[in-house]
Amino acid sequence: MPQAGIHGMVGMLARGFSNKRHWLLFGAMLGSFIPDMDNFGVAFATLAKLPTEGIHRTATHSVFFVLAVVALFYIIGQVKKDTSWSNLGLGLGLGILLHIVLDIFLWFNGVVLFWPFSIEINLWANTTPPTWFMKFMEPAEFLCFGIYLWVLGVWARKYKTDADFAGRHRMWMVIEFVLFIIFTPLAYIMTKGFLTIFGALYLFSIMVAFFVTIRMRRTVEAAEA
């Protein structure tokens, strides 16, 4: 998969066509992370010594999941009589859809686009990327998380928002860059236990990016205005 931070930055592009719809950009940025949260299921299955096949890039990468999310928030918006919730649902759906499209065109594993129907789309089925490249893609997750958080910081300074969170935001950003520096050599020299440690910190990092985005909602709202 493209790095989760890259997905987040692609979600930021919804700013260009949000048409000032309140919470649409916010939803797109959050939605861009949601599909890869199925990795929590993979982690649980691994710890429980259960099969992990069929967990990643299935349910959360399905067009039916997109439709369900949009429909759910549309209903919430109707009940609350607040279009912001409907816009949030549209944004979440857009972010999830952009994530799926990026996975299909820019990664080497298939996506079960119409889950629960087992129809996998894999445009790169006959491509074998170099081993060194695949090893680098893992620590690059932290690099991309760091860049995503850096862009959020640029927005905050531009719009003069979330100044009270600037210190913690900077801390989380620096942590991601430090993890990238540490794990890049480890990816090539650590033969045992690397994926376990990396996987735990990856899951931690995706939740950091998700909740920092929520915490900096005022910044995102300023960007979409």
C-alpha cells in the first residue's frame, strides 16, 4: 500500500474541490486513514494465532463500505438537521475512495474492491519489486506520517489556529521523523522481530495522525473556508 501519510496528504487535496462545505475536507482527511485501520484486525489475528488472510484490503477497501459510510452520516445529518454531518460523511467516503484508488494503481497487492464478493483487482500481479525497495517502504511509513503532520503545522501557522497545540503537534511530528531515522537501517540489518516492533509502532502512528487531525479540526476548517 502507499504509505498512510501519503493517503492523508491525498485526502488534503479535497481542499481544492470541497466548495467550502463544512467538514467535507475534514472528513476526507480522516477517511483517507480509515481503510488501513484493518491492520488492527491483522495484528489481533496474529497475536491470537488466527489466519490473517482476507483481513487487509477487503471490507474497508470495498465500494460497499464507502456507500455505507456516506449513507450512515447522511441519516445522522437528517436526524440532527445539520448538513455538516452529511458533508462529513461525503468527505469520509471521498477519503476512503481516494485511498482505494491509490492502492489499486500504486501498490503491488490486490484490493477486493467489491467485498464481500471475492473479486480482487491487482494491476501489478506480474510485477516483483526489488527487495531493497520493499524493505525501505516500511520505515518510509514514519517519514510520510512526519510529512503529513508537518503540512498540518504549515496550515496551522498560515491560518493562526491551534496555537495551544503547537508544542505537542511538533513533538508527534519529530517522533515520526526520528522513527524513520531509526528504522531505516533496522529494516536491512534486523532479521528477527522487526515486523513485530515496526507493526506496533505503525499502528500507534496511524492513530496519532488520525487523532491529531481531529484535535486540529479548527486548522482544517480554516483551510476549507
